[in-house]
Amino acid sequence: MLQNTQPIIDGILVTDPPRTIDAPTTAQIKQAIMDDLGYDDPTADSIASDLTTLLETQERNPQL
């Protein structure tokens, strides 16, 4: 897992479904992806979009 995105993702996964990831959270994920992997904007946008879609559909993790 990406180092900078972990606290963001942990915060999302402890909330009860259905989840809606808002624009500021998506922007945080995108920035963390850019910081960790050095991707440019178009690539980071695509990865952040895919990741938020995946996170919104995950079951709640009771261990977090």
C-alpha cells in the first residue's frame, strides 16, 4: 500500500457502507499517489478515480 495514502484509506474503510468519497478526499488520494509514485496528473487522476471506486465498494473492516 502506498505510504502516504494509508491513513486516508484507513479512515474510509472504518466508515459504514455505503461510502461516498468526496472531492477533497479524492484530491488527497491523488496528491498522495503523485507524492509516492511521482506520477503526472493524467495518470494520477485515473489511478485516484479507480481507487476511490474500489474503496467505495469495499466492506467495512472491523479491525481498523
